[in-house]
Amino acid sequence: MMSCRSLLAAVGPICALLVLAAHPSDAFTTIQPAAHTVSTTGASATSLYLGNFGKKKEPQEDLSYIETRDMTREEMEAINKQNEDIMNMELSAMTGFSLVLSIPILYLCWVAFFSD
């Protein structure tokens, strides 16, 4: 006879797969709008809304006023220096924030292990 632990180990992953297969997540995805339906007169049939087709194309936007050029080595090094400074500040802020959050946890561990 199977023990409770081995039964849970056998049935648990199967249940997890069934739950994931039956109800997929929409996290980190874009939701596509449903096709518009238009009812026909006197009929229950529906047709897809194809309003995007047959429209007059809009003219291309003129972007010639934007001047582009390659950056020089000195400009790239200056931007890289700024980015590095910003990333270092963010890293130190994240480290400090995580230390602030860990203080209560360390206190609880201290109380749990060293209290009488």
C-alpha cells in the first residue's frame, strides 16, 4: 500500500499540470481584441468586421527634419560614464533597501534562537 507522502508525490504534479492546462495564464501577454460582429438584417449569422481594409492609406510622416549622426568616441564614453554612475546608484539603493527589509527578519531569527 502506498504511503501518504508517496501518493502526494505521485498525484501532486499531475494535478498541477491539469490546473495549468485547464486555466492558462495571460500574464505578460497582450490581449487581442475580439473580432467585431455585425448582425445582418433578419439573419442570425455574423460576419467579421473588416473595417481596416479598403481605407485610404495615410501618407508617410516626413522625418527629414531629424538630424542623425554617429556619436564620436568621446561622446559615447561620456554617455557610458553617466550610465555606469546611474547603475551604481541604483545598485547601492537596491542593496540598502534589501538590507532594510532584512532587519526585521534577522531580528526574528535572533529572538527565535537566542531567547529563553
